[in-house]
Amino acid sequence: AEAAEERADAVAEFFATWAAVTSWAYVGVLARLGLTELEIIILESSADQAALREIGFGHGFYFANIAGSFILGLLTTVAARWSFLFEGPVMESMKGGLGTGFCGSLTTFATWNIYSAEKYFQK
């Protein structure tokens, strides 16, 4: 009976983490779209677009990667210094959701998708 209860707890924790990662991933995509639009507005209103393109503007990578890296670093630091804030399965799921779901959608995965689409359509 005890083994079955532990297994049920593990399954519940898995689905809670999955739900948090999935939910935060959608929020990360929306944030990515907003930051990409901001980057385009700044690029189009700039007098020196060539200089901005040299540092990575124009693809939607710049602000999203900076923001995602900052948020992930902040989350990791807070979780390490004040671990009591992340006690319990719900907070562990939220940490996974923010770190993997939100920051993953905001940075690496979204960057890879955009880059792949650009390369595909340039054929």
C-alpha cells in the first residue's frame, strides 16, 4: 500500500511539473513575440540600422536571449539562496515551469525555430 501511494505521488508530481512547464511555455512564447516586436520597432526607428544589425538586431534574438538569461540566472540564484521559498511539490513544479518552460520558450527553442524557418525559406 505504501509503495502504491509513493507511486501515485510521483505520478502526480510528474503531471504537475508537466502542466507548469507547458503553461509557462505559452507565456514565454507571448513574451518572445512582444520582445521581437520591440526589437523591430527600435531597429526601424534607428538612424544607424547597420550598426544594430551587426550586434544581432533584426532577428528577434537580442532582447529575448538577454531577458531569458537574466530571468534564469535570477531564478537559480533565488532558489539557491532562499531554498525555503521553493519547498514542496507545487513550488518545485513552478521552478521547473519558469526555468524550463518560460525561459526555454523565450530563448533557445524560439531562437532555433526562427533561425530554422529563415534558413528553410531562403532555399
